Amino acid sequence: MERLGKLYFRYGTMGSAKTALLLTTAYNFEERGIAYLCFKPVTDTREARNVIRSRIGIERECKWIYSDTDLYQTVSRMYEEGGMLPGWMLVDEAQFLTTDQVNQLARIVDNYGCNVICYGLRTDFQTHLFEGSRRLFEIADSIEEVKSTCTCGRKTIVNARIDSLGRIVTEGEQVEIGGNDKYMAVCRKCWTNKSNMLC
């Protein structure tokens, strides 16, 4: 019987526990003896080694994805060498994938029957879609928002970039790696007001 897989995209703002959800999923797979692989774009340079780490301190080893990595070829080689593939692939920071790499993940799902769960941001600090996120919204079988709450009580949707004084920054390169020192998740209203210095 043919194994059927799905391409999932679980997105949320920074601090919404996306990575913790990935690592919890990995832990559950291990408890049940389910084979899986973890991947992460090397764009996120906060870690010195190939690990996925949550802010709450848990981590798992992963395989790096470089800008020129062909994920379909990578999985195809694994299949040719071992004859078996894990039923699940977990991908962190999926917003940093290229359009081609998301297409490659879809081919892995369709041709090998793997389930691929991608976790990532929807938009950058200027509220523009990331390349990888855009493609996932276009072709993923399942899309789920990981929700979090702004300090005002509304749902967060903006990954606001801040300067050393905590002021919201609206100009700069799309990718600037950082944590709580450089970003805070806010709702659209708070982002608009703070961008215009109204509050």
C-alpha cells in the first residue's frame, strides 16, 4: 500500500513556542519509536553547532540546510543508501528556505510518502512575507497558526525589530538574526502606533 504524506506549515510570531512544539513533537516520536529527521537552515547562525534549541532550553541535533542544498536529492541519496526513509521530517526556521527547497519538500511528500512539518515565521519586521513562507502558504496541505498574545491582549502578528533602546525599527535588511534583544512580537495596532510614535 502506498504511503501517503502531507506537507504541514505551522507558523507564528517570534516567541510563540514554534521551536518548542517541534522539539516536543520530536520527543513524542522518540517515545513511540517513530523515526524522524530534524532540519534547519544555516541562515540562523545563533548556534555554533547543528542543533535546534528552544528558548526554554531543550534541544535536538539537526541537519543543516544551506542555500544550495537540494533537499530532494539529499533524501533520495538516503533512500538509495539505506532503503528506508523516516516517516517524518521536522524543519525549523522554514521562512529561510528558498522557493525551490519548499518545492523539493513537496516532492519528498508526494514521491516518498514522508510527512514534512515546517515551523517558521510568516512575515519579516516590515510585515512582508518571507520567500519560504510564501511558498508554503501556496502549496502546503495543512496550514496552522501558532498563536501568542501581545502585551495589550490582542493576537500578535508582527515580529517588530527594536533598537538598543527598545524603539521599533522599520528600515534595514530583511534578515537580521537575533532574539529578545532585537525583536518583540506585537499586534498590528501596537506595531502601527509605535511605528508612528503615537504611544
